Amino acid sequence: MARSNVKPNNQQAMEASGRNHCEVWSILDEILPVHPRKGVECALFLESMPARMAAALHADWSAVCLLDEAGTLKAAYPYPGKGDRSGSLTESAAKSVLTQFSTPGCRSVSVDDRQYGMLAKLMGAEPSGPLLCAPLICQGQVHGLFCAARRNGPDLGDEQRRLADVMADMVCFILQQGVEASVAVDDSQAGNESPAPSIEGSFRAILENTGTAAMIVAADMTIVHINTEFEKLVHLPRESVQGRMSWMDFCHPDDLERTMSYHRTRLAQKSSAPSAYETRLVDSAGEVRHVMVTASLIPGTSLSIVSMRDVSELKDALFQRDLQKAYFEQLFERIPLATVLVDPQDRVMAVNNAFERLFGFGREESQGRSINSLIVPPELTDEATGISRQTQDGQLVFAESKRRTADGRTLDVSIIGTPVYVGQRQEAVFGIYQDVTEQNRTRQQLVYQANHDHLTGLSNRRRLLTRVGDAIRRGKHVDRYDFAVLFLDLNRFKVVNDSLGHLFGDAMLIIIARMLQDSLGDNGVVARLGGDDFGVLVEHPQVEDFVRSFVRRVQERLRTPFQVMGRQVTTSASVGVVFGRAEYARAEDYLRDASLAMQRAKVEANENCQVFDGRMHDHAMRRMLLESSLRTALDNQEFVMHYQPIVELVSGEKRGYEALIRWNRKGEGIVPPDEFIPLAEETGLIVPMGYWALERACLDFGRLCAPNSHELSLSVNISGKQFRDPEIYSRVKSILRQTGMPAERLRLEITESMLMQDPENVSRILSRLKNLGIKISVDDFGTGYSSLSYLSRFPIDVLKIDKAFVAPLEQSSPTAVRLVQTIITLGNSLGLEVVAEGVESSKHVSRLTSLGCSLGQGYLFARPASLADSGC
């Protein structure tokens, strides 16, 4: 902290007051030896009085003006110089000084009315501030004025007014002495001589007129005389004090010895020079008052004049100031934020401990240096100067910038600049700094994470939409939409992920993300939207040509074998494109329609890239309505079961049925399975639908088997989501019990890819279902990525050859024949029943039987039909 000019004992203000009183008493000390006998001697003395009085008041001008009964100036004693002494001051104007008396304890007033202009003439110049005027009052009448003024600096205040009253009383005393001396001379000549008034009596008159509590004290400390102000101070009448009490009776017990020692010393020195000290006075009510005491020996006597000012309020004020100063210093030092106090020129006045710790600059090397040159990097000088200018203009400033440390590091800091006022004037500025480097780093990481995909490092959906929104606004501004939004989905990625594991899938996504970014370059942004979906914003002057070349490059690179965790893989992508145009208002609309175009590309067998058109939106709306209807179809009993027989290929005899769910949509008829089954899978509705289909098929089984003398089987499909349902075992068991379905005649069909999702868990679930007596069938075998060796690990009873392998047998495709032969041989070697799907011609039958397959199903034998149409 900057050092304070206030003395530790808080005496500066009181000592200044004591010095002023000493100066007054030193003037009084000069009055006593004069003891004038004639009016002429009084006049000579009054000639020298204004200079002494001006010095005591620290004034630049002063004057003593004597008036006659009419208010006319009859004598003037100015300091300095000889001004114009002509003119008059009316009696009413002189007496108005008394009417302006307002401050208790003093009669002087500050005046600046132009009727006192003649006083300025006396002093030879116009003062800059108001005149301080004290009336010369003798026997209740105004006989003149004592005036003082300053050229510069603050106006003469209350302290000077009280001193002026004492000085005016001195002048009155001189006047009174001169008058009484003249009367004494005249009486002596007449033979009637009277003694001169006593010095003690003269001082009593002075004390009575002064505005300060005062008393005359004998050598033994007995109080000889007190004035009215002293009566008020101790709350006792003078009759109870004078001659009855000692000055020490009013001293505080802790100050008694010191006060006695002081007065003994003064008596021993026999010095009439005044001196001042502070002590404590106890009044009649026991209240302690702090007083500033001025004591002076009356020459030629053993009496002392003791005057005192009550400085209790000043002491309290000083204590409060010191308390606030101590509080400020402790708060300044202990505040955990780096804080600096700078002057109006931005020079460092003080720094706290936290400042030293943060920036590494010590107090001594910081003191007096420009704060900007100390901690501001050179490239930020202009910015820092602007902040300083704002605070020096009285503004509260909040900012964030960079500041340097003593060892050359650069920190991110938050800055608060706040002006410091003393009264109405700004004297300094507080600068408060907080290191926010780590917070900024964390915030930047959070912003990055909020806008980027954690796996690939690409932008995420949020950032892509922001960039597309920027492109939309830019296009409207220049009326040119030279951008496009692409939605890219990897084909059959789910199969790869399920077969080879999520770790492999993640590694593959990282490599593909890099491919996309490299292919796009600086012409936009690539984002991962989730799973295997990517969004791309293309920005290019020839956007259509660039999009075509970009999609071509991507497809070529995806089809070219690349390494993933030691495996060579290839893939492809379905891409949807929307080119920028004015009718789009939102970034979400671009991404929505690009996704619709991608879905169309995925459906179209010969297309892998589609540009959005309005028909796709219509199709999406229909799909949305379809989903809405699907959610209520189960409650509305809109689902029905169809059955397709499984037959012996040679005899055509039925060996069982496969149950297939169909949706008879209210008001529209049968909805194709390839429309609603994928939708049910996506929405999760496939789970309740699957359990309903199983229960309905088990209930229908009795009628399906009634016409047959031998036992038939019932095959029911289980979806992947249904198979992962924790309650699948208990639900199947409950359905068997409620419907009376023989468990050994029920076959649950699962897909090959389901086996590879979680082999150990799948094996455990299948074993539990097998324990109920149920048989397990693998549907669409050959379309997945499972290793054939895995089949021996699972409790499987039936393999169903996918129709995609059966169809080419009609053209006797060698490849198809070898694949089917392999599956049949594998099944037979494992003791599994093999069923061929999609049998539609007699050529299929002959080829399959020649390869060793005895069972099949397909349109050649019967199409799926309702229970009523199945011939039961």
C-alpha cells in the first residue's frame, strides 16, 4: 500500500488546531506588556495587529475597522498596504453582521455582499472568496469589524471563524483599556485618581467573549474563573466550580499524572509562551470528552489561562477514518484477486499479494511504473490505453484481454476497472485482474465438443446446421445460392458393425471420415450426424459440377479396398443432394430433404445418388402418416396373420407353416410388408407386434393342423429388437401356456446377423428357449457375415436358404449351384434340417432335390394366405 500522510497517533488535525491557538495566545502575550495608558498607544498597537492576525489565520489580507455611532469609518488598519480609506459603512450594514450569526460558539460570518466593497478597497485588492468578518462588540454595541480574506485556496472556515472571534475580543480589550486609561488620566488631573483595571479582570472579560471554553487556574490547579462555554462543557454552573474545584477534578484518571506534570513544568519554567496538548475531560455526568488544551501563564502572576476545544467528534471521525483505512488495507491485501491501484497518469501506487503472485512483479519494481508498460503485451497497447481512458473518465469497465507476466508468459485475464473518488474528485483507479486462462481453455474445449463429433473429429449436426444457415443468409444477400447439402449413408454398415464389432466399425468410420474430408478439401464442411450418417455442405462457384465430381471420388475410394484393423474392406454409400435455392428458409429443411433423397437412393437398386425433388417429400409425408397409423393399428385390430406352407419338394406334402404378419390398414387395404416392417423396426413397434403375431399364430395352429394326420410345425419370425427384449423367455413361455401350443412343434426364426450381435448372450437365450422344447431356425442364411464355424456353437435346428441364392438356380448359375450345395452340405453335416425359400418353378425343385434339399416353400406351392383362405 502507498504510505499515508496521517500520523499513527491521529494528532495531525488537532496539532494544527493547537498551533493556531498558540499563535493567538502569542499575540495576546504581546498585548499584556503594552497595558496602554493612552488612546495613542492603542492606535500604535492596532497598526501592527492586522499583520499578526493575518498570519494566525493564514490569510492574505486583514483589517481592523473602527466605526462611529453613525456607522461612518473613523479609523482603519489594513494589511498589507494602504488601500483607499474613504467611504462609509452604514450602521444598519454594520449591525447586519450580528443578524448573520448562525454558528453556535462564534459570532463571525462570511459575507460577499457588495455593500462590503469598501472593505476590499481598504485591503487594496478584490479577494477571490468571501470575506470573514468578526464584529468588535464592546458593552453590547458594534464599534467596528475585523476582516480577513484569502487570495487562493479554500475559504476561511469554522476554525478560522472561532479564532477571528478571539482576535476581535482582543481588539475590544485594547480599545477598552485605552478608554479606561484616558478616563484615569483625566480623573488624576482632577485629583480623583483610580487604579488601573487588574490583568486578571481584563482576561476575564476576554474569556467571557471568546467562543472557546476557558478558565483561569491558580498554581495549585484551583479554578479561579470559568467562562460560559466551560460551564456548557462540564454541565456545571460557575458558582459550583470557581474556588471550589480543581482543574484536576475534571481530568480523566488515566491522564491525571501527565497533566499535573505538564503544569508543574510550565510553572517552573515561568514561561508565558502558549503550548497545546490533548487530554481527556470527564464532565459532571461522567461522560468522557477528548479536548485540545492550550495553556499560557499570565505574565507577572502565578495564574494560567487554560482554554480547550472539544475534539471528541474529530477523534471519532479520525478513528472511523483509521478504521476504514485499516479495513481497506486488509481487504486490499487479502482479496484473492490481483488488484492494483493506479494514479490518474496510470502509474502504479500499490499492488496486493495476489497481484505479485499472478504477474510476478514485486511491489518495489512495480511502484511508480506505468501499469500498461508493466503487464500489457506491446500489440495490445492501444486496447489497454482505451480501457485506461474509460476508467480515467469515471467509467466502470469490464473487459477480457491478455496480460503478460514477469517471466514472459501470456495470460487470459478478466479486467474490472473502477474509479476511486475522494469527495467529488477522482483520485485513482482500481484495476482488478482474474486469471481465466484455464477457464477459457475449458470453454474452448466445451465449444469444440459441442460442435464436433467425439469419434471422428468432424463437425457435428449442430455446426453443420450453423454453417448451412450462414450459407442461406449469404445467398439471400448476393442472390446467388452456390452451395449444396448432401446426406451420405454407408450401405450395409450395420451388418459390418454387428458382425465384426463396434470397435471395428468405429475404426472404419474414422478412416471414411478422413476420406470425405480429403475429398472435399476447403470447399465446405463434413459432419458426422450419427451412426454411419454424414452430412456435407459443399460451397463452390460451380457447385453442381463439383458435387458430381465429389460424389464420384467418394464412391471410387469407398469401393477400392482399404485396410481397417488388418482387414481389407470395401463399401459404398447412398447419397442425397439438395442444391441451394431461395424457397428454403431453414438449414433443417435442407438436411431433411437431403435425407429423403438419400433414402430414395438407397431404395433405387441402380442408383447411389439422388437429387431431391418434390415427389420425395410427398413420399416422406406418406411415410409419416403411415407411422402415425401404425402406432394405432394394434389397438384397432388391423393386423392379420397369413400362412405359407412348407412342403416336401418331391411329394408336395405339407410339413408345416410359416406365419407372416400382414397389416390390413383401415380404409386402404393390405399394406406391403416391405413398407411397414422396416418402419416398425425403426419405431420399436415391432416388439409388441411380434408378441401379438406369436400369440395369434399359436391360437390358429389348431385349425391349421386339424386336416392333417401327421404332425406339422409352425414357424414364427422373431425380430432383432424382440430377441433382445429381456422378457422374451417369460413372454414365450406364457404364450405357450395360454394358447396350449405344443412347444416341440413351434419354430422361432431368427436372422443370421442376429447371431453375431452378441454371440455369448445369444447362445444363452437360445439355450433357454430350447429348454422349453422349441426349435430354432436361421432365416435368410447366407446373406450375413458370420463364420460357418459359428453354427456349431449355437443350438440351431433348421437352416433356411435365402431366395436370393435359390432364384439363380433356374438359369443353372454355377456360382449359385456351388453356394446352395455348400449350405445344404453344411446343414446335413451338422444334422440340421434345410429349407429352401423362394421356390417358384419345377426347375427349382429338380435342382434342389438333386443337391440334397428335401424341403421348400414358395409361390410354386402356395402364396401366403389368411387362415380362412389356407384350406384349413
